[in-house]
Amino acid sequence: MMRWILLLGAIVTEVAATLSLRAAVDHPGWYLPVVLGYGAAFVFLAAVLKTQMPVGVAYGIWGASGVSLTAVLAAWLFGDPLTLLMAAGIALVIAGVLTVEVGSQRAAEARAGIGPAITADTTVTGAPQ
């Protein structure tokens, strides 16, 4: 559970820093939250990796969530465009990250001998014969 809280911290601070960067274009006082936010995001992400979450999963969720939240919040806060095509792209990003997460869980189960492993050639190993 702690790994997900840390990952949420990484996502929130990265999104806040990115939105602050957009605000800093017009108001330079926002550069301090930019630096602090990105610094905190990397500290949180490093802490997530210390919990043994695979880097591909952690980075994928962090990056995809950041892109998606930033697009939605920038539309709301700054009037940036958010089209139907962009919303479809966000949905695809979320689907991709979920696919990586499920694949990572299946790989961990296979390593632990809990479930079958699926190899690149789609043969199932470890399944009862």
C-alpha cells in the first residue's frame, strides 16, 4: 500500500510542477514551485523504486498519469485545448499502462510459481500438463 501512496505523491508533485511551469511563463514567481515540485517528484519516485516496484511499471504509471492529469488540468486552469481525439489518446495511454501493470503482476506470479508464465512465443510454461 505504501508504494502506491508514494507513487501518488510522485504523480501529484510532478503534475503540480508542470502546471507551475506553465504559470511561470506569465508570472516568474512560480519557478520556485517548479523546482521544488520536480525535486519532490524524483524523491517520491526513488522511494517507490525502493519498495521493489518494477521500474517499467512505476515509470509507466507516473508518466502516463502525469500526461493525462496535466492535459485535463491545463484545459481547466489555462484554457488549453482538450479535444475528443486527445481524450481518446488519454484513454489509450491508460489502457497501455494497465496492460503493463497486469503483465508485470503475471510475471511476478510466474517467478513465484503461482501461475503460468507466458513466453514471447506465446507458449505457456509452468501450466499443468
